[in-house]
Amino acid sequence: MPPSHYLAALFSGIGIGFTVAAPIGPMGMLCIQRTLASGMATGLATGFGAATVHLTYSAFVVLGLGALAQPWVEANAVVFGIVSAITLLWFAIRTHRCSLVLQDTGELDKVRLARAYLSAIALGLTNPLTVILFLAALHAFSTQAAAAPLIAGVFVGSAVWWMMLSTIVATARSRLTPRMLSLSSRFASLMLLGLGTTMLLRIAQRMLG
């Protein structure tokens, strides 16, 4: 296969990964809140957790498992939504109670970063929005013959977005006073709470309708 085909697949993957990651939804708000509360490293760990989920979903789609899984995902959309909503509410309450780390230290808290990464994966895997976006991108995936560059591109595109978001929020964070920083983090936590509550209400309306 000509190198141009691999490059085309790589850039297609980057575009898809960036597009899927860019909408500010539950994962975006979680990344923002954690960057405000604990600094850029925690925000990046959260973002890379999301990028790992995007990598996983793209691999499933490229391997042809996406079309097979679509009916099952649609049939269990309510379950996915409930799990995702409860996870969001738990994150909102937990982060609201956590104390802020006002200054990044030279020594990173590896346990905090690991928790941020793994919990982001848990939320990403149950987030209906992520599943829907990747199912919508099935056609773009199916038209590419070079699977490995496409999958790698999805991860790169997603990671680039999370690095941009974390950098922007971290830059703003460094200019906030402790009180403003605390209020900003609390506001982000409330947004997570609102997203989780809204998701549960929509599910309830769907079930009752």
C-alpha cells in the first residue's frame, strides 16, 4: 500500500478523534474540574483516559465489531445512560468534597493520576454520547483500508484536544486567587451534577413515554 494511504488514514483518524473529543460534555467538564482542583497533570490524566476509550472504540469499529455491537448498544442505551449518570453524580459529589491543591508540586501524586486516568476510562466506556459519536463515524472508519494508522490517529487527535483543554484551563487557573479557584471548581462540580441529573431525567421521560 502506498505511504500516502497510510498518511490519509492517519490524518482521517486525527480528525475523527479530535471531533469526537471536542464537544464539551461530561468528560470535558470532568477534565476542567480536575484541572481547576488539582492542576494540569490530573486534567491530562483524565483526558488521556478519555483518549484511551476513543482508541478502544475505534479499534472495535475498524475490526468490524461496531456494526455487530450497534443493536446491542441501542437495546441497552437506558442501562448505559443510568450507569453514566450515576457515575457523573458520584464524581460531582466526590469532587465537591475534595480539597483543592492550589499549587502543583514537583513530585506528582501517582495515585491521584492513576485514579483520574482509570475513572475517566470508566466514565468514557459508559458515556452514551461517546458510543453514539463513534457509531455515527462508522462510515468514515469503513472507508479506510489502513487500520493501524487510523486507530493511532484517533488517539492522537483525541489526546491533542485534551492537551489543549487542560493547558487553557491550567493557564487560567494560575491567574486565579484561591477563592476564585475554589468557586470555579465548585461551579464545575455543579455542572457535573447538573449533567448527571439531566441525563437521569431524560431517561425517566423516555421510560415513562
